Amino acid sequence: MNMAKNEIYNKLIHTTRWLHLRRQVLNAHPICQMCEAERRVSAATEVHHIVPVETAVSEREMAALMFDPHNVMALCHKHHQEVHQTLGKGGKQERRKRADARLQNFVKKFFNDEVGP
């Protein structure tokens, strides 16, 4: 892949296709879906990708996650921030830790061995 993943993400998030899907999701769910689950009412102002787009390996996979209407949910700003904080999506170090853990599990499962320190 020629571009860094975050560059691909930035390219995809600014497309007409994404803006159209985002508008569709917010029109279909004007109330934050997490607030609704808590029996509260708050306007949905943001659209969250359930499976993070950045977890994809290729640009094609990133686009598939970006534009999948079943991979998004309408949230208020407060809940969108909470989701990212809870899942530790905020920093590169957290993503790297999760990737390293997935690699360790893969190697243990298929090779009965461990990788790295």
C-alpha cells in the first residue's frame, strides 16, 4: 500500500459516499442509539464505526468497513467519546498493544509458540 492507513482513512472520510451514508444514518437514527438504550433522549450528531476502519489491512478492506451501513451507529458526542476512551482507540500505543496481543494469540494457536520479548 502506497499511503499510510491514516491517509487512506482521511481520504475515505471526506468522500461524497461517506457523507451520504453519514446523512442517511443520522436521518434514520436522530436519537443517540446508546442514549436510547439507557432510556434517555439526546440528539445523534456523530456516526461511529463499530469495527474500526483502521483495523483493515488493505485500502479495499478499509473502504468496505467505511461504507458498510451495518458497521455504523448514530451517537451523541458524549457517547462517541466514551466509546473511544473505553476501547482505548485514542492512541497508537493502544492499537499497537492490541495488534501485538492478536499476533501472540495467532502464533500460540497455530504454532504453539510465542513471538518477541
